[in-house]
Amino acid sequence: MNSTVFSVKNRPADQRILDFDEISLGYTREEAVQEAKRCLQCPERPCIKGCPVNIDIPSFLNALSRGKIMEAYKIIKKYNNLPGICGRVCPQEDQCAKMCVLGIKEKPVNIGELEKYVADEAEKNLKVKKTRPDKNKKSVGVVGSGPAGLTIAGEMASKGYPVKIYEGLHKPGGVLRYGIPDFRLPEKVIDNEIERLKSTGVEFEMNCIVGKTVSMEELFELHDAVFLGTGAGVPRFLGIPGENLNGVYSANEYLARCNLMKSYNFPKYKTPIKIGKRIAVIGGGNVSMDAARMGIRLGAEKVFVVYRRSEKEMPAREKEIINAKEEGVDFVFLASPVEIIGDKDFNVKQIDYLKMKLGEVDESGRKKPIKISDERYSLHVDTVIIAIGTSPNTSHIKDYADIEIGKRGIIKVNKDTGQTKMNKVYAAGDVVTGNETVISAMGGAKRVARSIRKVF
Ligand code: FAD
Ligand code: SF4
Ligand code: SF4
């Protein structure tokens, strides 16, 4: 491996588990410039194709390699409204960095970390310039303030269109706020991006559930187009006995109680959380890693991630698996839960599972887990967190037959325009794709913004 590769350091595991602060120490200026200099400025620019919003990566790296941070920032911002967020959470190893030619022989350029560096440094020098939308232009009502909603709002507001975001929760950001913990994505980074949107005149109505607080009909009267960026927030469960016991959480509820409601600071904040001593987190994705690491920070003595395939098949990012291990999370692989068992007061006391082996590759592209026998094994735990995926909630559009709903509740749209079969209604993000990524939700919302601007 090239000795000039600059890896990013984290805070030591034994210190970072004592608080909720960001674990990455990030680059110093010198390291960032040196890492940017590793870019070969390839004429074919393959990395750009790997980025769902097609950031001009070689150009921003070139500016950074010359120490021109604001120039680099401006290049990134042309394509990506939320660089401080994407730089932190993008699974770049499957996207831009996967396409980086340096990856053939050594480590690819650490594009995400450099994007984060540029965004954070630029933030220190940014002067917020207030702009106002042109009230004579057509307006967009945006349902949901996750990355999809924030992106379309930014895209439309920057061209002078009035935008209002309707959000059911009391704080904006969607999963960025309530799902991804502060130790990966500090709240301040989200707040800064939201403030910038507000400075372009985007209005926010919080605690407003479309379908309850306001109806879709009201939005149609108020706006010329309605964008649905409502995500996929309804948790799936395993369908095994015992899921209704005290001490069983969906990962979304568990994380939202901590991230959004600050329940770890109860009673200063009003929402409580049961702080388990021994926790089993079911599932092998990023959400599972977040819940497990949150459990460690809340003070659990033991946290097990229970996954029915082997480590190799885990969908979580490798770096998050490493972080979880460093922080003391244990893994039980090839284990498929069959029952959660409670005590006489209906509190969780154990989870039973069957041991699995791997068979042929299934439709998910991974080897199918097959039970070895009916023999049960037990983990003695007082808390079980289910992190096996989520689906969209589309109850607010159930009366609109023209908005087609597909498998697992996703909204069907024209893939080029993001338009539903209902004239004024568009959608993007997890509500269209199912569980995906921040940057794919943003990419989808950008496409919709382009198609709305064409008809406005
Ligand atoms: P969301 O972020 O879900 O936002 C939807 C918003 O709509 C929510 O705020 C919701 O309250 C609101 N809403 C829903 N219905 C209504 C209604 N009727 N009225 C008003 N408001 C409504 N992706 C990554 O790229 N990297 C990661 O590291 C990563 N980690 C993750 C960790 C966790 C714990 C989770 C849960 C997801 C993670 N993801 C990650 C996935 C990523 O966060 C999502 O793909 C992305 O947030 C989807 O964006 P969205 O805007 O479509 O929806
Ligand atoms: Fe890579 Fe994500 Fe940044 Fe695009 S937004 S360049 S995919 S880290
Ligand atoms: Fe630079 Fe890698 Fe992109 Fe080539 S592929 S331009 S080395 S970031």
C-alpha cells in the first residue's frame, strides 16, 4: 500500500463510548491537502459516475490540493446541497470511491472524508446571504424533511420558487435527525444545513402530519406541485412469538428516543428509555450497528448483534462493523431468532434462536441461510432491538387511487421525472426506493426538481 495514504483517526474506543460526540477526528489541513494530491486527475473521471449526484470530484480535489477550500466547496455545492452530511454518512466504498482507479492497486482517494473536511472548513467562513423567493412563481409543498425533502427544497428555492416543508416531527432532518446518531453525524451539522435552507426563504411547518394536521386537498389548494419525501419509517418485525413483550423495541423507536427525544437525559427530557443491561440487536445493517453502539453508550454491560448470515454477508459498512467491534459489541452470526421469552411480568428475559448454515445464493444476491436443526439456543437478555428494515407509511394518500402503491408500500413513479400518475404529485427518496441511502434520496429529489422546473 502507498505509504502516503492518509487514514482518518477516530477517538479511542474506551473514551468515545462514554459520550455521544462524533468519533472521527477528521483530517488536519495538511493531511487533507496531501490526500487530495493523491488524485491522478484521470481524464475519464470514473469516480463521478459512482456518485449519485455526479459531483465533479476531480475538480474539487484539484482545488483542495492547492489549498483552495472555498473554491472546492463551491464546486461541491453545485451538485450537493448537504456535503457535511454526505461526507460523513455516504457509503462511498460502494459509490465514488469504488470507481476510483487508485483502488485497483492501493487505497482509493478518501473522497467522502475530504468532502466532509471541505464542508466543515467552509462552514467557518460562510456568510449567510438571505434571499427571498419570488411570490409570483409557482410553489411546491414538500411533505417530509429528510434528505429528499431538504434537497428538493434547496433546488427549487435556489431558483426563486417558494417552498414550504411540512414535517410530522418537531425537528427537521428525517432519519438524519432521528435515526443516525450524533456520534456519526452531529446535530450541529444538520442544523447548519437547515439554517442555510431557511436563509433562502424555505418555510418549515413542524408537528404537521399531512393526512392528519393538514389534508392532501389543502396542499393541492396551496401549492402548484406536491412532493412526497415521506421516507420509509414503519418498522418491520420478525413475526415471532414474544415481540410484544416489555423491552422489545424497533431500532427506529430506540434510536429516535435517544437521538430526537434525548431520553438518555431523562427526566430533564420527558421521554424515558429502558436502559437494558444485556441487549440483543437483530439484523446486520447500518441501523443495527447504530442501535448496538447506542446501547453501549447508554451503559449496557453486553450488546449482541444477532445476524442470520455470516459476517461476510452483512450489509452494514465495514467501517461501522469495525467501530462496533472496537466499542465492545459482540456478534452472533448464523443465528435466526425464533422466540422472545418473557418473565412473569412480561419483561424480556431471553431470546431463542436456531443455528443456520449458508446455502445457495438467493434473490438478494447473498447466500441463503438454512437452519441446521430444530435445536434451540438462548441468549439471556433484557432488551431486544429489531433492526430488519422498514417500509413507507402511505396512509395519507390512501384515498388517491392515481397515486399507485407497489410492493411493501412504495410509491410508484416515472423513474425519469419522479411523477406519480396524479398530475401535480411527485415523490422520491426511500418512499420510492425502499430503504436506501441519503445520497440516493438526494439524487432522486434532484431529478424531480429538474422535472418540476420544466413544467413550471
Ligand atoms: P427520511 O429521512 O425517512 O425522511 C422522511 C421524513 O418524512 C421524516 O422526517 C418523517 O417524519 C416525515 N414524514 C413521513 N410521513 C409524513 C407525513 N404524513 N406528514 C409529514 N411528515 C411526514 N444512509 C446512508 O447513506 N448512510 C448511513 O450511514 C445511513 N445510516 C442510517 C442509519 C439509520 C438508523 C437509518 C434508519 C437509516 C440510515 N440510512 C443511511 C438511510 C438513510 O437515512 C435514508 O435512506 C434517508 O434518510 C432517506 O431519506 P428520505 O428523505 O427519503 O426519508
Ligand atoms: Fe462520494 Fe457521496 Fe460525496 Fe458523492 S456525495 S462524492 S458518493 S461521498
Ligand atoms: Fe482522482 Fe480517483 Fe477520480 Fe481518478 S478516479 S480522478 S484518481 S478520485
